[in-house]
Amino acid sequence: IKKIAVMTSGGDSPGMNAAIRSVVRACAYYRTECVGIYRGYQGMIEGDMIPLTARSVNNIVHKGGTILKSARSKDFRTKEGRKKAYENLKENNIDALVVIGGDGSFTGGVVFNKEYNFPIIGIPGTIDNDIFGTTHTLGYDTALNTAVDAIDKIRDTASSHNRLFFVEVMGRDAGFIALNAGVGAGAEEILIPEEDLGLDRLLESLKKSRRAGKSSSIVVVSEGDKTGRNVFELADYVEENLEDYEVRVSVLGHMQRGGTPSCFDRVLASRMGVKAVELLIDGKTNLMVGLQNNEIQTIDLEKAIKGQNDINRELLRVSDIMTT
Ligand code: F6P
């Protein structure tokens, strides 16, 4: 392996820059050339690349977003698109690829590897934490802290006005952000896709809180929850069915994807980047690096996509007890 390319793909997440830096510096350490591909697979198809040296990644460890930009490429889903991408890699003498992204990006990588036998290692970068084979994806910890910070602020105004707030958090089809930020911020109720307890239970629980003397409440709603209503419809339903509650909605949205990465995410990114490069130099491919029992481990890229991270049942129970 003489030349490794690195790119970020799919939804960005805090810590991606720290991971790029780690890949680039590990390449420099092992005297391997490094190239950055802009805008993920789309940039690969368009040949949008830049040589990266250890000095190209100065002062980015603490920055949110990704200096290489990111995209979800439709063209890469076509055979012609992937052919063009392969030709560009070959033309630039690139021998292997590090993909920093989520399951969509890894799926693309697996297909590409099957067609062209091109060495690929994945680094899980998404705020959703929905990748199997790692307890933490890059950016998840930062997104959690951002969400908790925002909910703390909402709590202040909820309390001043005796209001019930519905706060929607991201996570796509997974409830990891909602459950953990909900417990961390002391939410009354947490609605996640993995556990649909129904609207009656929600109403009952809010009534119970009222009876227990709480004058304001926060319900954290995961964007993928299974109530069959969006967060605004949910809020309307609750307002209609609960007496004396003024209800408001706050959708946190993309602010959860930005901002300075936490120390945890920076350290994780540094560890994962080094491991990804070492694996490629050792002739390994089709693996994802992940964190398990606080150690950097590897898992088959395909398993990482197909497997399902279970929601933490103990945390669900703790959350129930905390609302007493
Ligand atoms: O996968 C990350 C994520 O932020 C999800 O939480 C969310 O559902 C989705 O991406 C939003 O995507 P977009 O940036 O295309 O609106």
C-alpha cells in the first residue's frame, strides 16, 4: 500500500475532522502517501481530490463539520458511477480507501469492494450511534452533549411558564440520542422508535406528574418514534387531552450535527484513524474499526451494516424510576 485516500460521506458529525487528521498523520508516520477526496463518493466520481500531508491537517482537531465536505451520492448507486470512481482512483495511483461515515456509506463501500476488490476500511461517523460493532460512533457523544445543553435551556423557560415542552431530537430510526439525552436532561418521558408505549401511557404519565406536584415537564421525542404522529401533532393531541397544560414544541434539528467535538470524540477519532491506516498497511480490508470494552476492535463491514445495536434496557428502567 503506497497511497491511501480518505473521505467523509453521508451526514456529517463532530469528530470527523479529528478522524481525517488521524488518518493523515498515521499515513505520514508510516511513510504512506495520503489523498483527501472531497464530498465522499460524489467527489470520487468527479475526481475531486487533494494531496494531504501532516501539515495539511493542522488546527482541525477541535473543529466541527468536515474539511473534506460530505455528500450522499446518487451517482455512486449506479454501476457507471462506481466505474468512473474506480478509474479515478486508479488514475491517481490510490491503493486503498478509508471511509468515514454511516451505514449508507459503508453499504456503498461493500458494493464497490465486491465489484473492484478495492481495499476499504470504515470509520463509523454519525451522530445516530446506529452502527453495530461499536458502542460509540464518532459525533454521538458531542451530539448528546449538545442536545442536553439545549434541553437544559428549554427547561428554564418551561419552568418559568409552567409549560409542557416536546423536544424532538435526531437519530433517524434509532433512539440512542433521545434515550441518553432524555435521561441526562431529566425528561419526564422519552419516546423512542425501539419502544412504543402508546399515547394513553404518555397521557397517564403526564397526569401522574401533575398530581405529584410538577408544574412543567419535558418530553424528549426521537425523530423516528413510532407514535404515528409528528411532534407537532403529538403536542396538539396532548394539549387537547390534558387540562391546564400549555404545550410548546422545539425541534433541535441540525444544531446536533455541528459544533466543537467533545474530548471523547476527539480521542476516539484519533484512535480509530490510526487503526484504520494500520489495518490497510497490514493488507486487511472490508472491516470497520469500532470501540468495544474501551478497546479499538474490528468487525466485518457487512456485519456492521446488518447488525442492530440494542437499546439499553437498564437505562430505560432508570428513566422510568427517575420520573417518580
Ligand atoms: O444520520 C444523521 C442524521 O442527522 C439523522 O439523525 C437525520 O435523520 C438525518 O441525518 C438528517 O439528514 P439531512 O442532513 O439530509 O437532513
